[in-house]
Amino acid sequence: MLQMSWSISGGEPPYVVGAGYYPGWSFVMAPLWWITDDPMVVYRAAIWLGVVVSLVTILPLGRVIERFGLTRPQAVVVASIVVALPARAIQSDYLLSERLLFLFVVLSALAVMRVTERPTVFRAVAVSAALAFTLFTHARVLPVLLAAAIWMGLFAVRHRRVGIAGLVSLVAFGVVTHYGTRALIVTLLGKEFTQDEHLGELLASVTSSSVSQAALGQAWYQLVASFGAIALGVVVLVAVVWRELVVQRVRAGWGTYLFGTTTAIFLVSSLRWADPWWREENPWVRLDVWVYGRYIDPFAALVVALGVAALVAGLRLRTLGVSLGVSAAVVVPTVLWVAPQAPTWGFVTPAHIPGILPWTWLLPDHDWARDVWVWPTLVNENRFWLVASLAVLVALAIAAGVRRHPRVVATAALAVAVASTVVANRASDVFHDEQGRSPEGLEVVDRLRALDEDLVIGFDKTCPERPRSARPSSENYLGYYMLPSTVHFFAPPDEPIVGDVVIACETWELGAQAGARRIEGFSYPFSRLWVMPGALQNELDERGLLDDAGQ
């Protein structure tokens, strides 16, 4: 995302490994490069920019929640609770597009509510425009546009002219955004967007069992991430949809829209992570693919908001009872079927499952064979699943006890959201400390640039010491941290050595044979900085800055 923002700001298209991302968030970050070309400064500034976007989102989210039947002060409090939960707040620790995506998801929902309140062609087109901007931010939104198109068709049943205008504009904006964005990515990165190129293989490889496991795991994640509030939201939302489509005879409103779009992204995410290769065959064993939450979180947040709003407004005990039953229907098969098979000891990327980070301290510190089933108990190595599940059921039971006291509900919910985020942030900090990719000694590169304004930096991609799984991230991280210099990647022996200095293995036989020597002060996992023969090497040697061990 940051490398794409560099290209948008006018920099030379960088070398990027991976399938690519849609550039909406990169456009927002791009002006930072006009202020400074220091990649570390831009990184920190972009983090704070994301925090600002998250805080700004509270305002339109509050307007959405007002339509759920709360007063404006109540709605702002509920919006603050939703944003403060780890599923949203922890994303501010990372530079993915989820914060901007969440803002556009909220704005799209608000636009839908406005067109249902007063149907006009202009408001219908505004819905389409908001959804197009949402797609521009994240490729996974495309199925959401399909669900929105179905909603527009249902809306046209009662408001033909407005609904047709909205449908036509949505299709037009969607097509232009979809294909235009892909062409733009080629211009910005010099490569095509490929995240969806293996869709056919995915559909052919998934099984009913893997899809069911993925769906249960992700539904369980949403329950735990919201302390059960999403179960309340689902029950209320289903009642709203029933009223709109059955009682009112197809008067499609915001309930049908929320249900359709949230279901669409849930199905897409479940299908994506049902891939047996990711779950069972990948040598890089990951727990997060079993309970993936990042794709669904921005959309599920509106259902969570509906659940919290219903609590604050005062729910009937019967509704809470049904919500408890819905939760149990997810928790029981997850604990008894999914959890025993899942690699609970596997790798976790916090940005993929931020909502359940408060419980990661329960994860085991050792692994076991993939084919061994370990049923969770309160005290064994797989207790993570059971303890987090019980927390959901306890939270719903407490909600039932205080449902007649809205101020108590709101205060307690906000306290839980903040406290859980504080705990989750500690887990995120540990991840940054252990997995941080920032090279040590970047100032060494700055000194070399001062000595040679035309410094050419190379990177040997064939280092055998570097694990295969670390190579794409290493190349992306170093390509970013070397900005504003462009890193020239090469793969000997098919390609010659390129660069006045080269980032290569700690023991780089090819470079040593060519007379390269290591420079002191720069280090990166499985890599060191080598200076090729020439005037720069001679000058550094005279200053005693070269490492004799690298001769």
C-alpha cells in the first residue's frame, strides 16, 4: 500500500511482490510523500492518518445508528463502542485499507438509509457512487456490489424510476471502477492485479466440510470479537428483513441491504479460506486462516452496532434468549468439531484476526501433529476456544440481567471495548517486536547516498539462507525502506549483479568472488549490505567502515 502511494505521488513504480491491492487507501496516503521522502516518517504519519480516519468514521456511523431508533447522544456512544472494539481499533496499528474501507461501508449504508427515507434519483446515484468508492478501496467488495444490485432491484418494486436509476448507475460505476482500477494498478506497479486469478482452482478444491469449517470459524470469530453483540444484531436484523420483505410485501429498506451485503462478504470470505491447501497442506501453518476476520469486520460492524443499539434501547428477554440460542448454535459445533482439528499453535497475524487478540494469551506455546484431535477443556493446551466461547455466553447472560438499565449497558460495553483493546494491543506489540522487518542501520544507507548521489542499490533474490516463505515480504519491505532509491532485484546466475551496493546473504560467495565487501552497521534478517569494487568501496575502506569478515 505504501509503495503504491509512493508511485501515486510521482515516484518511480516500485518493485512489488504479491497479488496487489486496490489503491483507494494509497491515494489518501500519497500526499505524505510530498512532505517528506523518508519512508519511516511516512510510515508513522500514515499510522496517525489511519487513526484520524477511524475517529472521523464515528460521525457517519452515529448517523446510521440514529436510524436504529436511538437519540443522537446514544448513537454517538454506540458508535464509539463499535470503533473501540479490537476488531476496529487494532487495525489502526497497521497500514492496510480496512479503516478507509470501513468509512466507505458506513457512508454507503447511510446513503441507503437516506434514499429509503426520501427516494430520489440523486440519492440513488449517491448510493452507487459510495459503493464504487468502496470497491476502489478493496477488491473483495465486488460481491457486495452484486448484493447491492439485487437490493436495488427489490427497491425498484416500490420505487421503479429511482430503483432503476440506482441499478443502472451502480452497474456503470461498478464496471468502470473494476476495470479502471485494474488498469491503474498496472500503471502504478507495472504488474497486473492477480488476487482472483485462481478462483476456478479454489472452487474445484473446496469441499463441503472445509466450507462448513471456514464458515463456523469465521462466525465464531465474529461472536467472540463482539462479545456476542453480533448475535443480537443478527436476530434484530432478521426481524427487520421479515418486516420489509414479507409483512410490508417487498418494501426493501436498510435491513434488507445490510443483510444482503453482510451475507455476501461472509460467503466470499468463508469460501476464500475454505481452501484445503491453506488449512491442511501449507507448510507455513497458520491459525488465522481458520478464524479469519479481516474481510468481514468492516461489514459486520454495522450488525454489531445494531446489536449494541438494541441493548441500549432495551431488548425483550425473548430476543436475548434467541440470541443466546444463535450463539450456542455456532459455539457448540466450533468447540466440538472445528477447534479439535485446528492448529491452535499455528502462526497468527494480528491484522487478520484483531477481534480475538484479547484471548491470544491462551494460545499454546508448543505444537502437535496436525492429524491429532485435541478437544478443548478449561485447562488443556487447546483451552483458547472454550474460554473465549464461554466469555460470549457470559456476556449475553449479563446483558440479560441489566437490559432495563441502558446507561449501565452503555458504560459497561464501552469499558469492555476499551479494556479488550488494551489487552489486544499488547499482543499486537509483541507481533511487531518479533516480526518487525525494519532494517537496522538505515542511516548507513543515508551516509552512502551522501557520498554518492547516484547510488544504485541491488538485491540478490537467490540467497539460500533466506527462507522461501520470507522472500516476498523481505523484498517488499526492503524495496520500501530503501526509498527514495529504487532497488534493483536480480537473480543470479541468469541475471548479472546490479548495484554499487548489494543487499545479499551474510556470506555471499558470488559477491566475495567479485571483490564485494560487507559494510558495518547494516543488518536485516538473513541479509547484509555489500559494497562492490570501485571508488565508493575504496573510500569506505580508507575510513575503516568495511567489515574484514566480509572479504
